[in-house]
Amino acid sequence: MKKLLFPLLALSALSATPALAQTGTTQNPNRIDGYGAPVSPSVPVSRAADETTIDIIGGYYQQEGTHGAVEGGRGTQHLTDVPPAIIVNIPLDTVSRLTANVGADFYASASTDRIDFALSTPSAHDVRYHGDFGYSREHKAKGTIWGVGAGVSKEYDYFSFNATASFAKTSHDGNRQLSVAGQVFLDQVTLITPLELRTTYVAGATTNARGGGQNEYGSDTRQTYNFTATYSQVLTKRLQAAISTELVSQNGLLSTPFHRVYFKDNTAVNLEPTTIGGDFSTRFPTAARIENLPRARFKYPVSLRLNYYASDLIQVRGFYRFYNDNFGITAHTLELELPVKVTQFFAVYPFYRYHTQTAATYFAPFAQHSVNDTYYTSDYDLSAFSANKFGVGLRYSPVYGIGRFHVPGQDAQGRQHVMRLKSLDLRYANYQQTGSSIYSAADRADLKANIVSVDLGFAL
């Protein structure tokens, strides 16, 4: 299946105390990015440096829409995902530490079930397993931190390996920091194509026919190179700013082999089964082709983040990102989060996010492409739309923790290890896409999603 990016990571700690300059991605985890899927930001280390911390993450993601790319830009986009994960941070000594992020995505996708017109097939349910591991070392006298890491991700038709390296330099007064990071992803993709477009498919086959199955599937590769640079500055006692860019270069298979595209002027007859029933979109008379996109893509986002500590009880977090790529997409994103400390240990943080983007040069709605087009897609992730995301988070983190219990093992003094539940985060978000008015009402994006996440923060 298409690579899923649905881990719901830990919610960052809230503090009313002005912080030193720090790098990193958004402090608003469980965001929905410009393409309508949750992304997974890094989790800043905000607990005592000598503690081993464990975050147990859980959540539920559910979406609905009527423009599934598997059926050529129409049909269901129903998807559910349950993404448990465990994030462990282990200090080896006072300057170095190990990290691990291991989890899975258990998802059910009604749209991918349309690949072979047989409901409840293996394409409807899948599991993505992922693991990322890192090592970092700090040179406190020089104010530098460097790190390296590697990870893997695996699902039914997809395997990915990644490696990363990072370096950060903090000023002596702690008010400025420059960090750079590079990451490479090497992906292997199985080319699962729609049933009627497989070379062994026989016209008129039943809805359960597989047309040769995996024996005829080929494979392809994709390489992604990311370079991130972030500069953070404490401007005043209460105001902190950070500007960053993440340059991305992708090469290889950038289209999805089971995405159909229908054309307004194709003369070839559609060979898909005629008895596919009411659970599928009406059979189009002419044949589809497999989505085709260029094999190189470059992305150029630039972002600005402002954190303002209005008082000991209220913080204002603002974020703006400008995005551009060689597919023709230009996007603007605004975020605002307002953490409020209700009590010394309990915080509420409402948030809002607005995103708008233009369409990729190669996008057109269902049956509006021409067969003379070199590249074509009806994937609404690449359409023109605006999106609103809003929600609220709750965090409870008493000084001495919520509870504690003994675990196997002993510390350096021979005392039995005690695990403490230090914090609890709950978060809900609602996301809604609205397609651009350049399309007819029936051709506009209409994706809606609900996301619930929980983070149990432990320390050892």
C-alpha cells in the first residue's frame, strides 16, 4: 500500500517559563499536513536529563470523503487507523543518550479495497511496522550536540530504510541555536496495479479474480533526501522565534501504481468487471490508465515560528509556512495554539490550523484528463483546496507524578527500580477540506477527519 504516515506522537510539555532557544519541528504533534494526512514530528526531551523516559502513545484516526484516487478521483475515501507506539529515551551518561521509536499502524482502507473489486480482500486491511533508533552526544563546553540514527518501515507492498545525522550549536548564553540535519530514505515499492490493467487479466472475469496476482507484480525504487536548517533566537524574556527550511529532493517512483486515471477522450474499452455491485462507483465506459507522475520532485518550504509567554498562565504559539515545489503546488499554512494553565499541574490548549494550496500541474478531476497528457493524476492530495483543523488538548502533569510502581531491576545503590507515571496528555482534532471553486461542486475536495490521541509519559 501507499506509505502511511499516521503515528500520533507524544504531546510536548507545556511551560510558562521562558525557554532557551531550541530547534525541532512543530510543537503541535498529530497535525494534518497539507495533503490531509497526519505527520509525525519529533518529541522534544523536556524531562530530567538523568531520567529514562518512556512514552506510550495511542490514538484513533478516521476519515471520510468521496474522491478516492483508486477509482480515478471518485468513490469512498473511508480510512481508519490505530497507531500504537513506544518512544524510549535512555541517558547513557551525562552527555550521551539513546532513543528508540517503535510502533505500528493498524489500518483499514475502503478505497484500496477497490484495487481488485473484491471487498474485504487483503488490500482492505494492513499493518505498517516501523522502528527508528538514534544516538546523540553533547559537548557542553562547546555548546554542541551531534546525533546519528537509522530506521526501517515495512508493510505489504512497501519497505523503507532511512538514515539521519544532525548537528546543533548553541550560544554560550543559551539564547541562540543553529541546527542542521540530513536524512535519506531508500524505498522499495511493489507495483500492485488495478485488476483490469494487469497483463494476465481476462475480460469478463468475476469480481474475485486477481488477474495473475503477485506473480506478475514488478517493483520500483524511490530515494528521498531531506536537508533541514533551523535558527532559533530568544528575542526578549518572553518572545522566542525560529526560522527554518527543509529542502527535499525525491527521485524514482513518485506515482502510486494502483491509482486509476480516466480520460475524456480515451477510445479504449473499459475491461473491468460489469457486475461489481452497488458498493462501487458506476463503471466508466472507457479504460483507465495507471497514474503517471514525473520521477523527480523538489520541495522548498520555509517556516517561521513564534512563541510568546504572555503570562505565567498563558502562552501563545504561532506558526507560518510557505511551501513550493516543481509539481506546481504553492501553499500557505497558519497555526495558532493557546496553552492555558488552569492549575499548577493542569493545562488546556486549544489550537487552530489553516492551510491552502494550489493544484499540481498534473492534476485533473475524474475523466477530465486527455490521453495526450504526458503526466496525469486524479489524486486529490494534489488538488487545489483549503483546509481547517481545530481541536483541544489536555495535559495533567503533577510535580511528583500521577502514580508509581516497582519494575524489575535495581539502581546503582541496589534499590529496586521505580517507574513513575509523570504525565497524561489527551488531544482531539477535527479536520475538514474544502475544494477550490475552480472545480465544479461535484469535483471539489470534501475530506473530513477526526483524530484522538493519548500519551502516557513515564520516567524511570
